Amino acid sequence: MKILIVDDEQLARERLVGVLNEADPAFQIEQATNGLDCLEKAQQEEFNVILLDIRMPGMDGLETAQHLSLLKPQPAIIFTTAYQDHAIEAFSAKAVDYLLKPIRRERLLESLERASFINRAHLAELNDSLGDASAVRRYFSVNKQGTIELIPVEEVRCLKADQKYVSVIWPGQESLIDESLKSIETEFKGQFLRVHRNALVALAHIERLEKDTSGSLQIKLRDLDEKIDVSRRHVQEVRKAIKSLQLS
């Protein structure tokens, strides 16, 4: 079995390596220090199981798992955590396997036997259950010919529904992701504003509100030539948001 240990704390990684070696010296073990490092290694090699710490700086374990779900074949995920109380209940309720630190050998072997794949919908439910204990993700992701492309959320100007996919648009680039506008709007409340049933715009990148030749409202976004139409249904909400940003 090929296993990747992901934890930003060296001592935690070394302890887990020791437990794994004691459990079965035949395990092939590699290490990653954070979420981005994990994604890079997981694209270079196929791992059967990834032992993934939840609380890590930059990209936490839940977000990392969401991006890993795009890989083919997909590695099984086991979360390692120091969470207690309601957070552990959330993991159990969602049938997501986890190891509570400090990790015991018997529990580790049991977890390896039942390690399973996790889909994005499952992770979104878990993220909602954890509430304040989880962090808002920093990237959207898309699988491009077997490679995971990460799109920094802070760079995104707008998102537009395109049949069952969503187009993520940022300066000079556009990618399709397999997510819904509704789920994105809920997850990033306060960052993206609904301006049309088919469009969200990034509040941080709104340049101005203007009218086209027919008198309909449009939003001009920073560093983007395309202007986004505002539907009549959302005009009041958009004007209120523009006013709060102190834009004209």
C-alpha cells in the first residue's frame, strides 16, 4: 500500500510514519508539508491512501480533499485531526473516516481497511456541518487533461452558468468547473454578488455600474473587457452593494 502523509507539523508526520512502520514495514510512505505540496505529489504519483491533516495554513485539509477528488484514479482519504466534540460528530454523521490525534496503531489499521473515496458533495456537506471550524477555500479547481488547475478565488472576476457547468472568468482566462452557482453563492457569501440568475460577480473587483445603449444596467469589472448584465430582479440589491462599496 502506498500512503501519503500530509501534515504541516514535522513531529506529527514522524509519529505517524513510526506508527505505520510498526503496523506494516511493507507500507510505502511519503510525506507532504501542506495542501499545495500534497496536490503536487498526488499528481506525480498514485497513492492508495492519503492521511490528511485538517488544520493547515494556506489550504486546509477539507479544501485539499476537494481538489484531490478530481484525480483519476482518486486516492482514498483519511482525515487526521485534533478536533473534538461537535466536529467529530460531524465526521461520524457524514461517514467520513478520521483519526483522532494522538493516533493509535489499532485505530490506524482499522481506518486503513475501510478508507474510502470522498466526493465533492460529501465534502460540502461536511464543511457546512463544521461551521466556524472550517475555512473558506482559497481556490476553485478543474481537471485539465489529468492535471489539476488551481484558480485563486481572489483573482476571479465573475462566474457564469453554462448549462450544467459554471464558467470561472479572470483576467485573460476562463475555465469550466463542475459546480453550481447556488452552491458557490452560499459558500462565498459576502465575496460574490448575484447580479443575474446566470451570473455572480466578485465584489472586490467591481469598478462601476453603468447603462448600455438600451438603458439596461451592466457591471464593469476591473481588468475585464466583458460587461456583466444586471437583471431587473437584482437591480435593487446590486445598487445597495455598489453604494456600500462607495462606488459611483
